[in-house]
Amino acid sequence: MQDILSQLGIADQNAGTSTGLNWLPGTGNQIVSYSPVDGQSIATAEVTSREGYDKVVKAAADAFIEWRNWPAPKRGEIVRQIGEELRKYKEPLGKLVSYEMGKSLQEGLGEVQEMIDIADFAVGLSRQLYGLTMHSERPQHRMYEQWHPLGVVGIISAFNFPVAVWSWNSMLAWVCGNTCIWKPSEKTPLTAIACQHILKSVFERNGVPEGVSGLVTGSAEVGVWLTADTRVPLISATGSTRMGKAVAQTVGSRLGKTLLELGGNNAIIVSEQADLNMALIGCTFGAVGTAGQRCTTTRRIIIHESIYDKFTSMLVSAYGQLKIGDPLDSSNHVGPLIDKAAVEMYNNAIKAAKKEGANFLIEGGVLEGAGYESGCYVKPCIAEVENRFEIVQHETFAPILYVMKYKTLNEAIAMQNDVPQGLSSSVFTLNMREAELFLSAAGSDCGIANVNIGTSGAEIGGAFGGEKETGGGRESGSDSWKAYMRRQTNTINYGTNLPLAQGIQFNLGHTV
């Protein structure tokens, strides 16, 4: 791992505060990044001081004055070069993501590929930040709208996708003309530091103003500084619903803008008319991928009663084939949870489910012995439940899968929707009517609704986000770029008279 850190410009001691081109000293306190893979210390990052934080914000605000005047295609060219640098560093950065966070190497590499893909998307977007034109009711008047950058964008990211979600925000924010300040999870600071090193070479050779990409590290306190800062008009925050409510309250109190990506409690409906082999793959990967630590993880499977026994038997068999261990070993399917606090939440959820009457088809538990020394490896488990159970209504960031029966599709959709969260959803069916009902206004209430694929694995071309307690934000593709800009309506009078709207008359006695 030291070779990988060296390739990415990370020494054992690293300032965790950066203005994009210059690294600043921190408080002297340090975040030690421990790998959940083996429990070993990887490297340290300094906690951002209040003085350092203010320098980063000032640099971002100052850089915005220049950066907003760069033509959007020229900003896109910078992002294109960032994508090329990421291609060069895909393997070492993917390995660091896997080792620091604990996801499989394939998922770590896939996360860096997402960064590359969103860079490509943003490059094209830089030439098509379209506004509309409208016909005026007044003669010789033209109306149109245009979009301008907001200013400094604060990005608070979570540990489970330590680099991809930041890139979704930053790449779009940059081509829109904003500058960015990134507050990564204190559980995964090293991947963020590595990204800043990758950016620095691109910025230096292109004369990008210092402050276009800032980094602040530390605990939730640093995030509070960011959310309360009136110099930061937009906060994009990814994390728990509890965290999102706090962010929304703080930013809302200063009439700032938020883009929230919060909890998910995602369900797959398996119809009696489904291709069960396809459904099995979608359900299994959705439930155990990233050890159940995705916001789009499949947490509930709602199965038609006529195939319930058959499909649950297939699930149990598939779970019996899962290999749990070092995520850098490509033969393993499931890696560790992020830390022992996550393991405790996993255990508490299992206890709560049993107390409410859950019947476990596959028992859970913490793995011990050789290869599991970190104490963060757990068994993916399956529990028969009722959707009304209190524990089922909450998101547990762990590989606990709840299964239940349904009689009619309308009943299944109602069960799918009957949770506080509304991120991702799916139905497996070969019946067109069932598929279309699921996608209709009377169907899934989630921001993402899929047919014959699982709940996880969203592509960057579509807007990503959800409803209800998921926060309502949209990132990545489609027209998500509008969240990073302000809309301006313009009216131009090219005539010789000044008619007023709505036919209002305002006549003066005489004019010069």
C-alpha cells in the first residue's frame, strides 16, 4: 500500500487543508485513517483549523471572480484534462478507495470510472448550458433566460463513495463556473487528499486560479462551519437523513440552497412473471454489494406469494456461495463494514428484528479468525419480516436483507412506498402492464424506478436522487447542472417606445 500512496503523492503525514494549489497547516491534531480490511493505520491527515478554513473559503471566493469569466468550454477543457489524469491514476486510486473504505477492488475501480465518466459528461455539458427564449407580449421586445454560476459550492461527502459523489458535484459545478470546497468523511480522508494531488498538476499547467478546488478535513465541526457560512451559497451534502435535516435547517436559516442525498430503504418487487435468474443476480448484488453500505442497497425484497418459497430458497443458496474477505482479493464478493461502530449498528438491527418477530433464513454474526482481525467483517443475513416492523422502516447500513410476501402488484407497490425514504426501487417482471404500472404516477414514489435491474448501479447520464426523507436533491446527469446555477430572466426592448406589460398605461405630461 505504501507504493500506492507514493504514486498518489501521499506521505505518512499530510496536511488535510488545501486551497487547490497550496497545502496549509492544520490544527496539529490528526485524523488517523485505519483500513477496515486489516485494521492497520494507513496514513494521517491534519484536522483543518478555523484559520485554515477561512483561508480556503477566501481563496475560493477570490478565485470565483476570475473563474466565472473563463468561457464555459475552456472550463470544460480543464475538466477534460482532469478526466485524463484520472485515467492515468485509475488503478492506484481505485485500490486506495478499496483499502481505505473496504469495498471490493472491482467496486473501487468502478468508482474511479464513475469519476472519469462524469468528467466526460461535464465536458460536453460545458458547450450546452442552455437557456430558453420566450415571446414577449410587447412589440419589439425579446425575452430569454440565462444561467449564471452561484459562487462557492460546499460539498460534504460520505465514506461509502469517497470520491465518486464529490466528482458528480465538482465536475458539474466547475463547468458551470463555480468554485468548490470539499469536506470528505473523516473516515476516508486519504482518497480526498489523493484527488487534490491529481488535480494540482492539471491546475498548475493551465493557470487555474488558486481556490477553484479547496479541501477541508476533520470532524462534523468543520462541516458545521461550512453549512453556516454565508459565503457558500450552495451546500451539497450526502449522508444520513439525520445529518441532512441538520444541514437543511442550518442552511435554510440563512436562506442558502441545499442539494441533499440522504438515506435509502430500497425495495425490489419480484413478480410471479419475473425471470427469476435475473432477479436473483439483481437482488443478491443489490443486497451485499459494498457490504450493504450503499444508499441504493437493496434492503427489502417483496416477493409474490406463489413463488416466495422458491425464490427465497434460491436466495439462501446464492448467499451460501458468497465469499467474504479482503476486498483487494478479486475472488471475494463481500468486504468489511467501515468500522466497529457500523458492526455495532448491524448487531443492534439484528437484535431489534428478532425482538419484533423476524425469522432469519440466514443468521448474521461477526466473523472472527484469520483474515478477519479488523473485527469489521460480518455475515450477510436474510430475515423474513413484515413491512410494518419498526426496524424495517429504518435504514441500517449493513448487509441485512428483509423478505416479505405480497398477493397483488398494487399491494406490493403500497408496501414498497410505505417507508419514510424514497431513493431507489425496482420490479422484476416480464409483464409489460406490471412494468408500466410500477413506473406510473400510481407506482413507485422513489426518485429512481427500475425494471429488470436492481436498485444499485446508477449510471451518470441520469439524474440521481430521491424523494421524502432522501432529501429531494438531484446530482450527476440530465439537467442536474441547474442546481449549481442561478436563473436570470432577461427582457430587451429594441424599439423606440416603452409599452408596459399587461397593457398598463403610465403617461407623463411631456417628455424631453
